[in-house]
Amino acid sequence: MAVQILTDSTSYLSEDIREELNIRMVSLTLSFGKDSMREVDIDNDLFYKMMVLKGIPTSSQPSVGELYNEMISVVEMGDSLCCVFLSSDMSGTLATSQIAKEMVLEKYETAKIEIVDSRSNCMQLGYAVIMAAKAAKAGKTLEQVKEAALENIKRSRFLFIPENLEYLKKGGRIGGASALIGNLFKIIPILTVENGKTSIMTKVRTKKNAVMAMMDKMLQDISKFGLGEIVVLHINCLDEAKELAKEIIKKLKINIDVMDIGPVIGLHVGPGTIGIAYYTEKVMR
């Protein structure tokens, strides 16, 4: 019995990575009124143009039917399944997957399915998925695969910086006065994900200084806990992301990938957002 891996679209793993490690994916959905689309079927350029014209969309978890179909297909192959999803505090995806799992168990009582709450999204989720997939590919048991994901979560961090506070304001993540004052004085928050929720790590004047402070935080973590891997993440600011990657490469002499943050997570922070996700050799939390 092999172990297969299932994640959701907010991990933003490339098709190449998913194919190489045999990672299954279900997509979250975006809705502009009656117009709905899967996150994986729309790119950032089109999405933010639609957002300007149509306002802020809602996002929703994959349907129970889609999750059930993925799970049942794995079980009917005779394999077990480890699901690693975005934070249960950010989406109902995990709760819906629990319902789908119960439906599978009603039909196949001996089915082996484990569900992991990554407590994050983007490549902090992605790294947990990759570690689980690598463990599965190495022939580990379902419990060992699940542990590989959970252990990576303790060693990872996601830091990101919006271009401005406008999208946080539109999404109701901060009050209108805070957004106005922040923009007036060029105060930019460095955001992170802890305990399953987005929070402000610190506030810095100007985005340039915020990027430097974000990189300094990463270097402090690496100095204390050792270096695993790093990825630079962005929304429609590829040149800026490449420059940040170049600076990190100069300091650490390692390869750095640059990846997009997609619409479901991006609608809260907007285009121009830049960030880093990384994990360390030793446990950080």
C-alpha cells in the first residue's frame, strides 16, 4: 500500500513539483457575485483587473464532492492518503475534508486517510506538503508521512509585505483609520502567519526598509536554527522578487526559487506584495 498526498490550491505548488512528487490538488473557488471560477483557472493579471471592475470576490473551499472523489479514487487504488491543507482558521477546507473522509469510511471502513492542518498557506503550506510527499516517495508509512508534514510546520515561517494597506482595508482586515494613517506615514506592516492566523510581526516605514527587516528576521532564524530551504513569493512584482532572491543568494550562496501568490490569498494583500517562506534545520516553535 503506497501513500498518496492531497493538498489545496493555496499551496501554490508548481505543476512540475506536483508531477515529480505525485501530489494531488483540489482548488478553492472565487466568486464575483454569480460568476464563479476555480482559483487554478485564473491568473493574477486577469484576477486583479476583475477585482478593480467588480469589487472584492468571496472565496470558498473545495466542495465536499470534489474532496470525496479525490479520496475515494485513492482508496479504490488500494493506497492510503495524507491530506495537508491550509489553516482551518482561514478556510473551511479542512472541515469539509473531514466530512468527505467520513463519507469514504462509510463505504470503505478500512480506508486509511489522515488530514493535517498546516496552520498556514502559500509555501509554508507547500513545504509541509513537499516533505510529506518526499516521505511517501521514500516508502514511509502513512503515520511517518503525516509526521514529516507536522515536523516541517514547526520549522517553517512565512513573512510577507503588502505594497500598501489598501487591500487589507478593502477586505476589512484593518480599520479605515489605520489604513489611512498607515499610508499617510508610509508605514508598512511585515505580516506573518502564527497559530493559524495572519498577524503583524512589526511595522516599518517604507516598503524598502520592510523588505530589509524581513530578510534580517530570516537571517536571524537561520543563524539560530540552521538553514533548510527558502523561496521568494510575490504578486505581480516579479522584478522586485528577483532582486530580493539575488540579495539572499549573495548572502547565503544557495539557489532560490521565485513563485507567485495566487488570488485566494492575494485578494487580502493585493498586487505588489512580496514575501519569503523558509524552513530551518531545527525546530523554531
